[in-house]
Amino acid sequence: MGDDTAAAAVFEEHRPVLTGVAYRMLGRFADAEDVVQEAWLRWAATDREAVREPRGFLVTVTTRLAIDRLRQLQSRREAYVGPWLPEPVATDFAHTVPDTAERVVLVESVSLAVLVLLESLSPLERAVFVLREAFDYPYARIAAVLDRAEPAVRQLAGRARRHVEEKRARYDADPAETARITERFLAAAVGGDIDGLLALLAPDVRLVGDGGGVQKAPRRVIETAAKVARFLHAIAPTPVPDPAFTLREVNGVPSLVLTSHGRPHTVISLELTDGLVTTVYVLTNPGKLTGVAPAGPVLSDDSRL
């Protein structure tokens, strides 16, 4: 029992890191938890006396398991109804990471925009990107984790970084500005104020919805300010039993969480550039909303290496 207790204590110490790696790799908290649980079983069964660096061992196991899981999930996502978005998860970076530069890096590593971009990478490219960009792993350590030569890892990292940088816009809004604009967005949308919405939307704004074929959501990306505003105006009157909106930090960004009878119904997250909304994410798939439930998981800065 003593050995089992010690093994559990070591694993729990590193669980936030492992969860952070797995979530960034897979984009779903439920899948991440499954991978972390499998890593625990591997850890419990291994000869721990032969492990010189438990954290390194556990990150290696978790990363390899996440790569395998990602390969299994990719075919399912290709058959997904409508756009596929990562599972939103509550974060508390605003309270735990006061340094602005560090917070920007942390937020970008779990932002919905970056997680969406990572979906187009190969599993190996994604693993390299996550370990290098989000966790600042040196190339030699990444090579050991993936059992690849260091030059090959550098090539993977270069390809992944170029792809993400080419597609990623630079968002310059701080949390306070995002919160203010998000509240104005809510007021305009709920109040049916199309002119107010248009004043907040960039001309080339995009709205991406994910209902998973279970709840109502647009099955194609909606583009341009006029079309996005008309769509939001059209759905605003849709009745939701016992509705309540709260502003909550989700994936590092102040976001709107609509609950029905206290349960998450919709998450709306905005991306801003120069004070205008450039992307609207609307998630209604109930299977993806456990991460924003009041008693749900919270991803914190403890999930970094």
C-alpha cells in the first residue's frame, strides 16, 4: 500500500501537466482525461525504481498515447456534422498569471483559434508544436519523447510553426477590452440591435458554429458582417428555458456562457482585432460543454511544465 500511495502521489503532482499536454493535443477534455487515465495505468504497472525522472517519463507516455488517440479520432472528425470545434474549457489565467507576456503565450496555446489550426497538422507535427511552443521543451527532449532524430523534430517544428503562423491572425485585445466588447455584443444580439452588432463586427467577420448535429448551429461558416448580424438577429428570439448569461474566462478569453436550468447550453467566444470582432465561435453541442459547467474542470497555469 505504501508503494501504491507513493505512486499515486507522484502521479497527482504531475497530473495538471499531463492534462495540459493531452488537452492541447486532442482538443477535448474528455479525451484528454481518458489519455491521462491510461498514463496512470502505465505508471502504476511500470518499474518506477528504474525511472530517473518521473515527470519526463509521464509526459512521454501521455504524448505518445495522445498521438495514438488523435490518429483514431481523425476519421471520426472527418464525418462530423458541420464544423468541428475544440471543447471549450474554463480557465483561470487572469488570476494566476499576472505577467502579460507569459499570459499571452499561455492563452494562445489553448485559444480556440490555435486549437482549430492545430487540427490541420499531422499528429506528430501537433505533438512537436505543443511541446515546443506551449511547454518550451528543447528539441533534444522532444526527440526523446517521440523517439525521433533531432533534425527530423526540427523539421516537423518548422512545418507546424509556418502553417500556424500563416493562418493565425494576431489578436491584440486585452481581457478587459474583450470583456467590454463581449458584453456589448450580448446586449446588441439579445436586444435585436442589428446596427449595434454591425458596429462591433469587422467587415470580414466569420461565425463558426458547432452543434454536432445534436443542437441547432449553422453547418457552414457564415462570413461577412451583414450575414453574421442577420444570423444572430434571427436566433436571438429562440426561447431557452430558464436562461441566464454569465461572462466567464473560457480558453483564456472572457466568453459568454448561456445556461438553461443551470446547465451550460451555449458558449459564445469572440476574437478581436483593433477593437472589432473578427471571429464568433458558437458552441451548442452538449457533449462538449462539460468543461464550462459550474463544477466542471478548470485548466490553470499549473498545466504547464
